[in-house]
Amino acid sequence: MGYDIIGDIHGQYEKLESLLTKLGYRQRQGAWRHPERRAIFVGDFIDGGRLGVETVQTVRAMVDAGSALAVMGNHELNAIAWHTPDPRDPDEYLRPRLRQPWGAKNRNQHKDFLVQVEHDHALHAELVDWFLTLPLWLDLEGLRVVHACWHTPFIDWLGPQLRDGRFLTPELLVDATTEPQDPADKDTAAPSIFKAVEALTKGLEMPIPASHHFRDKYDNLRDRVRVRWWDVSGISLRDLAHLPDAKRLTLPDASAPEHFRLGAASHKPTFFGHYWMEGKPALQSDTAVCVDYSAGRGGPLVAYRWDQGAPLATAHFVSTI
């Protein structure tokens, strides 16, 4: 069976309908289906567009019908944490709502979904419960799928602690969403529940020199930068920083910490989203494919059509534009 791996939708339901139609899926018996293929969604169904609920319901119907698979994205993880009371603080939630400035920032990032569900408590709880049924990764015959970063050491360490090896449990949510008190803990190779879940859903971030701190898309000052983990030949901060080239090339050519260099590529192609790519869809390496091309910020929704035995090629991307 062939798979169509579909990028981050971020509430852009009209783009999802358009892409599924272009890929040859049709509505039948309550779900979009293809006569010969199956979709795989890389997560981030909500936030960034006004139709997050419609997007989630469409993906969920496809998963229930067997016409799709899906993994958890960081926005689904954040939604779970926003909705889950913090057992250590009866007035707060695992993703802070009240503590400032984090509460305002977290609400702003989640506001499009909250507009639809915040006053429908039953629907809100139902969708969050469904988010918890999403695996953190898929390792299928011939391909692998994760939202942000395929980190083999963390996957091997985390798997035995998850339900059926791939699913978060409510009992793990506190550890999975609580940052270490000592920021230096984030920069060691030692695994933890938080670091492993963070890597899989949000990617790796490495510290950069103070002289190179920058402001992100939300105007937050950043002292860390996302890692281009798929660049298996990358060694330096400059090689591995996921930044526009003009900014990346200003970074020092100093070696990046070894645990941010994930080693040799897998023989299996790995598909992921998360990184807000721009421009014409392209392969990240011989075995790595990002399918997130900023649908939530005016870009296209993108899919990659994968077939067993076919070499990866840019011709296999399908886009709403």
C-alpha cells in the first residue's frame, strides 16, 4: 500500500479538503478514503487557523475508518497540557494559564482552537482525550514518521515507559510537560521523560552565544536555536542551526555539542513536519523529508506520495498551490 504523508494543517480545513481531493481521496461512509492509498498525518492539526475542530474531526474520522494514520504534534501536546489541571497547583494547569508572562503567551498561541472549544466543555474534553490516542511516532515497514525529530536513543529509552510502546499516558503528563528547573539539564545527553517527549514533538534546541540571540516569529528573544538533526554530516553550530541562511551563516563555526549530532542516517526514509519550511518542497537529505511548508502562515499544505521501493524524489510532493 502507498502512503500520502500530509504536513501540519494548523486549522486550515479548506486546504485539507483541497489537498485530499487533489490526491484522489473522496468522501465515503463518513470519511475521506482512497481506493488504493492511505494518508499519514504528521500532527499539528490545530492553532493557526479558524477551523481546527473541523480539521481534527476529519482526521479522526479517517483514522477511525482505517484510511489514515496520525502522530501527535506539539500543538496537540500543548492542548492536552492546557486542558489538564496541574496536581501540584490546584489553581493552575500543566501548560500555565495564570502565571505571567507565560499564560498570555500560551493563550495567544492556542487562541484559534480555544475560540471553538473553550465554551463547549464536553467537546473540548472529547478532542483532548482523542489527542492522547495519538502515538508519538510510527515505525512502519519501509518508512518512519514523527512530528519533529527522530531521536533513536530517546525513542529506545522512552518506548518501554509508554502505553504499547508509543502512547503517552495521563500518569506521564506531569513529567512530559515540566521543564527541568536547571536549564543546564536540557544540554546533557542524559534522557528524561521531558527531554524525550520534547525532542520528538518539538525538536532539539541548542544554546547559541549571547551575541547571536535573536527574536522568533512571536517576537520572543531566543537564546537557543532549533537543530537540523537530519543533517548527518553537520558538525558546527553553523551547520546545524535551523535558521535562514543569512542568519545561520553568521553563527560561529565552532563544534556543536556531540549529543546534538544524531549520527548516521537510517536506511528507512523518515517523514516529519514542524519546521515551517518555505519555498518549493524539497528533500532534506537522501532519507529525510519535511512536509511542513507553513500552511498555517499562508503557505501551501503539502503531502509526499510514498510507495514501497521507490527512491525519494521531489517529483513526489503534492501541494495545494
